[in-house]
Amino acid sequence: MIDATKYSWINDDGLDVATCVTVVLDISAQEALARFGADTSTEIDFDTAHGEGVTVLAVPGGVVAFEPNGFLGSVPDVLERLAGGGRAASAFWNVNGDDSFVWTTDGAPARSVELLHAEEDDDADSMDDLGLPPVVHGLWPQAAGESPGPCAVGLAMVEAVTGIEIPRAALATDATFYRLPQ
């Protein structure tokens, strides 16, 4: 099982307030931007990107997309489009206490659960009822805890489903961002 504490840095970088991180397998950064509907004709900075932009980092096996104060990658039909019949997963949270873990595999409709519901749905039957992939069953109960916290656990769950470790560099605030459709 993946150790979610390896993503505890998310709590120290100020990104635990509002972020969406999406991992898509077997896709280029350019194709991911196109499937997001991003306007690649104009680059924007981190401050402008809040709630309006995305950056995509190519990693071995796929891409990691970062939306500061955004959520588009966590919308089920968008995640399905990004996956293109393959595998993708997303973790999202914001200052209002909204959060989700969303995943799709092999063209199946995207599924979504709220990380904060882990506290009440932490037994095997509940995890099965939620449709959680077995690979995240050991992580799910940790989402309700204070340490490492739901943000770190969400990232670990994305890694568990996709097999791609999310590098800290993928959430760089000095990256080039592109405007998303509103």
C-alpha cells in the first residue's frame, strides 16, 4: 500500500486550501491541454490561474495536471474525456470543505466520492457500496484523519489508481499555466 504521508508536503505548501490534481495515463501534455479545452495561445501566471487555469507536467506513463483553486479535472465527464477510454484519477479540495476523489478506468463511467465521507464509510461493505477500487481500500479510512489529512490521502489514492507518483514539481507555482474554459 502507498504511504500517504509521502504527500504531507501538500499541507506545507499552502496548496491544501484549494487545488485539483489530475493524473491521466498514456497521453501527452499537449493532448491533455487540448482535452481540457485550455487556450494554449496565451500563457498565464499562477496568480491569474487561480480558478481559471491549468498546467500539465509530462511524467513517465502520462501527465499530472494542476489547477490552483480549480476543479475541472474532478468533473466526471471531463475526467472521462481526459482519459479517452483509458485510466485517469483526480483529487480535488477547496476552502469550503468540498472535496472529491474521482476515477475512471478502461472507458467506464467516472465514479466520485467525497473524501470527508471516509469517516462514516470506512468498513469494507461501505467501500464496496461506494465502488471504490480495491487498491484504495487501505487508504480510504485515512482520509478522515488529521494526519496526513484528506489532501495527502487524495493524492495517494490518485497514485494508487494510476500507478503514477505525483512529483512535488508538478504543483509548481512558477510553472506556465493556460486558461481553461469557464
